[in-house]
Amino acid sequence: MAMEVFTVNTERTGAIDVTGKVRECVRNLAKGRSGVAFVFTFHTTTAITVNEAESGLMDDMIRAGISLVPKMDYRHNRIDNNAEAHIISSLIGNSVALPVEDGELKLGTWQSVLLLEFDGPRTRKVGVKFLAEAD
Amino acid sequence: MAMEVFTVNTERTGAIDVTGKVRECVRNLAKGRSGVAFVFTFHTTTAITVNEAESGLMDDMIRAGISLVPKMDYRHNRIDNNAEAHIISSLIGNSVALPVEDGELKLGTWQSVLLLEFDGPRTRKVGVKFLAEAD
Amino acid sequence: MAMEVFTVNTERTGAIDVTGKVRECVRNLAKGRSGVAFVFTFHTTTAITVNEAESGLMDDMIRAGISLVPKMDYRHNRIDNNAEAHIISSLIGNSVALPVEDGELKLGTWQSVLLLEFDGPRTRKVGVKFLAEAD
């Protein structure tokens, strides 16, 4: 099975910089080749994004995300009180695609891979796949 | 041509669970291999997301999506009265990437593939591609 | 190195239609094959989306994007006054996946690839990768 999976223990909400873990998974999978890596969460109240891993901004992203979901009488909250977490997770997205050159993630200067938790604390699973380019 | 395409008849707005159709397309394309599947809409007022296919939440996502687009004098509405539908579609995104193991979609417990309609009713086309991992 | 990269000179904010450039990169990379193309920005205050390249709508998307980010005391603004640009960029996303058939981008009638600038003017880099389907 060519998927690397790692776990992240989260707090109630928060952004976690997983770039180092993703980089290690990509090295194991790519073995020096070029192509595209994919990072997935397997959850519906977390998101994955590429942005700057500055601690203030990471906090800003979580607060803004929670704040921008409209205050409404959500039907899902009669079942499970986390509709807002589902909604912001779908707005941000649950996977990212990342270029890989010669086995290494190729990110811009300020780019990091962030896991955003909106409904923790939980143990979250993140999967990484790599697809190689043809020669 | 290795793209599977299916159609979905939509209402004015709404979220449609297309996981079963996507799963079938992936089986046809992957033929037991592992890799990554991609699901695309070919439209600019629909979105594709991965989230929970709970009927209350699916309704919540549509209502929240429509509500969070700011009320403004949109220039596009002088041409075609659907700027808000375009904007929320770009916020959510028009494709998703999904892991595939041994020919089967590998989704989390609560994950489904949802097509979100913001400007129906219409007949919408969804495309599915599969890229296999190298051995 | 099988990544095509082009640059775009942006204004303060704005949406730029890069479909022609992406199409040319895909032709160079795909050489008649089918598969999936990926378009990446290497920045954290720009986004890439697929939507209609109508000039009014392109302006609407930028204005709506800026307006929907909540007005808050962002911690990142004590360092670098662009938290809002980071946040809207993560909401829209920094890459897209596009189907390719016989070496050509396969987009819907109204679909174009748009680079959205939220913190210019700058010279921005956009990367394009192509992964071919197995036969």
C-alpha cells in the first residue's frame, strides 16, 4: 500500500504545521523521482491548506474561519453540534496537491502545509500519496 | 478516452451525494490498482466537496454558502443574475482528489463526495479520472 | 525538470485569466497524452481557481473575497499587514486540477483558469505539472 499515514493530536481548534511530516512521507514515497504529492485528511471537520506557518497567522486563520460561517439554525446541530466545523472545513478543502522535484517537496518561500482542526481535541489521520511523472 | 462522465439532474440549489457513482467510475478506471482519483465539475456555479452526507448538514452547507457571500452590487449580475453562485462555487472548489487503494476509493468513515448546486435546476456533468501509482 | 513555470505581473488586487498560458504549458508537457494537469501558485496571498473569465465577475470575485473575511484584530497584521489576503487565499485554494485529453486541457464551456491576486503588485510565479494516465 503506497500511502503514508501519520497522526496528529489536536486541541479544541488550531492550525498545526505538518510540513516536516509531509516532507518525510514524500521522500519515502518519491525516492528521488519528480511528480505531484497529495495530502488528505480522512475527517470532515478538519481542513488542509498551504499557507504561511507564522503562529499569529495560524491563529488568525482559525478565528476567521470560525467567524465567517454565518450564524444560523443549522439542522445538523440537532444531531451533532458541529455544523459550523463541517462548513468551514469544506470551504478550505480537505486535500492539497504539491509539486515534487527529484524526490523533494517544491514549496514557495512562505508556503507550509497546515492541518486545521475545527472540532477537536482528537487524534487525526493524514494520508500522503505520490504520483510520479513519466520520463 | 479514460475519463468517466456521469450526469446529475439538480434542483434550484442543493447538495447531491455522488459517492456511489464516483465509486463505480473509480472501479472501472482503476481495475484493482492504487493511486489517486479526481472528480471534476465542468460548470462554474456548482462545486464538489468531501463531507458528511447527512441530509440536514447537506442543506446547512447550501444555506450557509449562499448566506456567506457578501451582499454587494455585483457587476456580473447585469449580464447574468448568478454572481453569488459563481463566487461560492470558487470558494468551495470545482474538483477533489481522493485516495484509491486496490481499485477502491479510500474515504474516511464520515466522508462522502458531494456535488453542490447553486444555480439549477440543470443537468450537470461530472468527470472522474484515475491516475495509478507506479509499482 | 518537468514543471513549466510562468510569471504574471499583478496589480494591487485582481483576477488574471491565465488559461492561455496554462494551455500552452499543458501542450508542452502532455505531448498528446491524456491525464491530469495541476496548476500551483508558489505564494500565500494569491489563489488559483476555475471560473468564468467575464471581466465583471472577475472583479466581483476579488471584491467579495476581500469583503467576506471578517474584520478582526489579526495577530499577523502586527508583523505584516496582509492577514486578510492570506485568509482569503486559503479559502479559495492555491492549486487546481484539470482534466487533459489527447494533450489538450478539457474545460467546460464557461471554465477558465484564474489567478487571484490579493496582495500585489508583485511578480507572481505559477507552476504547471502534468501526470499522464497509464494506457
